[in-house]
Amino acid sequence: MLTKRIIPCLDIKNGRTVKGINFVDLRDAGDPVELAKQYAELGADELVFLDISATLEGRKTMHDMVLKVAKHINIPFTVGGGITSVKDVDDLLHCGADKVSINSSAVNRPELINELSEKFGNQCIVVAIDAKQINGEWLVHLAGGSIATNLKLFDWAKEVEQRGAGEILFTSMNNDGTKKGFANEALAKLSKIVNIPIIASGGAGTTQHFIECFHKGKADAALAASVFHFGEIDILDLKKELKKHHLEVRL
């Protein structure tokens, strides 16, 4: 059985870590460099760093912040936000990122996935998909969830795999920040239709939610923010509990 991964997510705006509910009502959650260092020490398997306003503001990810974070951690580190070209990825990998996450730019120009995968290998290309269930249909949203599209989640997931994505980071906008659990039905369907790892995001509130995300949702990794940022769930305790429920984790 493959090891299940626990991944804290640092959503960055104006140089600070922030967290909201359903992608809005953001509140401050601390210094990203300090949080990254802390998570690496507390047993996180990976970190995801998302510059959530880069696309909306039409700018690139903050390289200085990426450099600082990379200096303080020894676990894989994924960076996303404002990435639109091979050069952007090259720059971030040189700053210390291990993987990159693309979202809006991949929808706007799907060939970007092919280009990045061919240049850097699919192991470092994560395609993030923010989707919202509207009238029973999961639809992809862009620019930090602020722009709705008619693109269907499951069709897009299959396409990104075919184009060379190494992983999919699926965030349910309906569940985001609610602490009522992950979108396990959608996760299970995603895991069935693609052969690349699925990272679950949106809805973590309790240890039980993580257990269900792996057992029912068939996710390969679970990403969360506020429950870790505000000390509601301890990563090591969470992993011990997962182990008790017959889930392989790195302790």
C-alpha cells in the first residue's frame, strides 16, 4: 500500500498566510516562513505554497518568499500562483521549489501542461483544480475561485492526465473552510477515472475527516490549512490515528 501524505497548505496574500471560508472572508494565519519551518519539524510530508492573488493581480509568484521557505525545510515543496510559462517554472525550481502547481493558466492554455511535463518531467507538475458543485454538476473555477467556467471537473481531470500532469490537487469550493469533511464522492470518482495521485483539499475539520478522505474518497494525499494553522489538529497525532485505521503513513 502506498503511503498516504499529509500536506499543510500555505495560502499567501501580501506576504502573509491567510485562510478563509469558501474562498472568501480571509483572516491572517501567520508568517509563512515560520509556519513552513514548524510543519517540516512536526512531521508534514510535503508543503504547498499558493500565492492566491498572483493570477488576479497579474503578477508572478514571490521568489524571495520561495527562497526563504526552501532554506528552512527538508520536505518536498510545491509552489503555485501566477505561473504561465516554462521560464516561470525554471525560476521557481531554481529558488528551491520541488514541484509547481498550475491552475488558471492550464485552463486558459492547456498546451502549457504538455510543455512543462516535457521540459521538467511530470513528477514536478501538479495541476490544481478548484471546482464547485452547481445544480449537481462539478464546474471548474479560475483565479482563486473567482471566475466560473463551463468546464466539467471530471472531463478536465482526464485531459490534464493525458497532457502530462503528475498529480491533481482537487479543491472542493463547496467544502473549503467549512470543516465539515472532504468531497469524498467526487474524490472517489476522480481516483477511479485517472491513474495519477489525487490530493484532496477543502473541508478538513476533524481527524475522522482525514480517515474518510482516504478510505471513502480514495485520495492519495490530504491537504489542509486552518486546522493546522490554528492548532486544532496535531500532525503527528493525526498520523498515529490514521495508522490505527490501517492507513500507511510516514511517522
